[in-house]
Amino acid sequence: MTSYRERLSPPPLVYLALLMVVPASVLVFLPINIPVGWLVGIVLFFGFGIALWFGSPVLRIDDEGFHAGRAVLYPAEIGTAAAFLAEDATAERGVRLDARAWTLFRGWVHPVLKIELTDLTDPAPYWLVSTRHPQKLSRAIDSIRPRIPGR
């Protein structure tokens, strides 16, 4: 059963900006064939829009663990999770970032969640993922963490 799901898709403003490909295509095809320019522009708009949507990673929590895109973090490997917003999120993605950390960032999603790992054989000390709802994701991750004394 999935207890959390979030697609890190671009905001509507990105799709609105993508609309500019239509008049650009018409302008390119103006000396050749205007209807072909419209057709190419519309096909490019929908093609790029679909690619942006389906190319966006999904954060998911289910019985298997925490999925960030194609990567999976199993419940036994999950330590504490901490949410970072605004300037703290920028610092976590920048000056405080450990080069060994596993990351999943999207430029249009500013908050991040830092998940400490308990697997000592994993070279990454933590995962840092972009999320629009860091507190909600943190609670969902907490719900699948095994209850081990001392953790």
C-alpha cells in the first residue's frame, strides 16, 4: 500500500513558457509553409510537455520502502529525517552538502528532506531529496522506519 506519493513535476509557469515554442516554429516556417509551422509548434509543445511530465521523478513510500525516482531506500536503512526550508534548504544543497550524499534535486522545488542512513556499508551518509511537502514526507518516512531501541 502506498502511503505517500509526489511527482516532482515542473510548475505551470514552465509549461506556459513552453508555449513559446509554437510561435517560434511558426516564425521559422513562415517563408516555407505557415500551417506546417503551426503543426510543428503544437507537436513540439505537447511532445516537450509530455517529456517534462513523465521525466519528472516520483517520490513514493510503500511497504517496500522509500522510492526516489528509480532508487529505493529500504526501511531497515532509514535513519532520522529532517526537513529544510528557505535558506536552510539552499545551504543543505550547497555549502553543507556532503559530496558522498545521494541527491535528487529539482530546481523548481526548493524545500529538501535529509534522510540519514543506518547502513554502515553504504558510502552515502544520507539522501537529500527535493520535496514540496517536507514535513508530510518526513512523517511518512517515520511511519515505515523500524522501531529499534536506541534509534
